[in-house]
Amino acid sequence: MAFLHNLFHKFLWLQYGFGIWPMSNQSGLKKSLIFNSSSSVRLVQWSQGIDCCTWSGVECDVAGPVIGLDLSEESISGGIENSTGLFSLQHLQSLNLAYDQFKASQIPSVLANLTNLTYLNLSNGGFAGQIPFEISSMTRLVTLDLSTFSFIGSARLKLENPNLNLFVQNLPELRNLYLDGVNISAQGNEWCQALSSSLPNLQVLSLSSCFLSGPINPSLANLRSLSVIRLDDNNLVSNSRVFG
């Protein structure tokens, strides 16, 4: 059985460059990304002609397709939106661009083309401005992390148009939501009802420093699976009826 498994993988390697990821797209991803090679740990070691499933930060499933990319802390500052190599990965389920250096640029809306993503982590990646509405169309997301450390005077991510209500209404599978530092600017009845009506499976909710205000609405108690909630550094009024 092991012989057949190895033979199958050798066939994939000869046909596709392994990972069902054509060699031209493998090299294209690295070339399209703007990153600091002196700070990179993974990307700088990617070498064409070597099984891409052995590359650091690349995860493949047993059938061959690339299903995970961890490019966190790679000093990436651009090139995502034009990366044909990335968007050729139609089986991709997990993408991590946390702690990169996108220099207050907007989150590329084309990330929504990765329709099979269940995990998207852009935390502290240097993104700023309005979170694109297209991200809310990624209906298979289970974990979404757009949190960021914010400093006085620094550019922030924001949910204005769409607002939080519109943003979460098409994300029914979401279980873990991290929006710390995102400017949401909503009253208690607005953000509580938006979450409780659209995210019935939510387990982790982290909304520290999001410019939330007013009393916490009792509708939040409808999130029966919620086990972790962080709301510090907001202008909230406690309501003992919510979780009492």
C-alpha cells in the first residue's frame, strides 16, 4: 500500500510539480510577493524543482493539493493582489499573513476568490482602512482574525461600509472572530444583535478596543456556544441580565 501511495505522489510530482500546483505558479507566488529576504525564514528558502509540499509554511493533503499557507512574519509588504500563484490554489483552506508589513494598505478584496478558505489570519499584518465587503462572501470561514495592535495616531482597520451587521450576515460557519483594534463604532443594540442573529455557532469573540459603546444588549446571550469573550477598552456599560 505504501508503495502505491509513493508511486501516486511521484506521478503528481512529474505531472504538476507536486501539490497539484504547477511549477510556474509555485515560482510565480514567490516572485510576485514583495518581501525582505534578509528577514524571511520560509519564502527565502523556497526553491523551484523541489517538492513544494516540503517547503516550510506549505501544507498539502494526502491527495496532493496545497491546502495551507503560513506566510506569517515573512516581512511581506505587497504583491498579494497580483499573485496568480496564490489564486491558483483553489483547494486552499488556510492562509496566514499575520505579522507581515503591508504598510497601512487595504486588505486585497481578491482574497475572497479563495472560496474554500476556512481559516484566514491577517492579524497585525499592517493593513488599514475599510475592510472590503468581498471578505464577507467567504462563507466557509470558521476562523477570521483581523485583529491589530493600534497606537495613538496609527491607521486602523474599520467596518463602516459595510458595517458589522452587513459584514457578518453571510458568515454562518464562523466560530472564532477576532476584530481587536478594528474601528466598529457601534452601540450595544447594534453590534450585539448583529452577532447574535448571524453567528449562531460563535465560540470565541474578541472585540477589544473597537469603539463599542452603550450597554451590552441581552440578545448577546443567544450565542449559546460562546465560551470566550473579550470586550476590554470599550465604552460599555455592564448588564447583569446578559449572562447572569
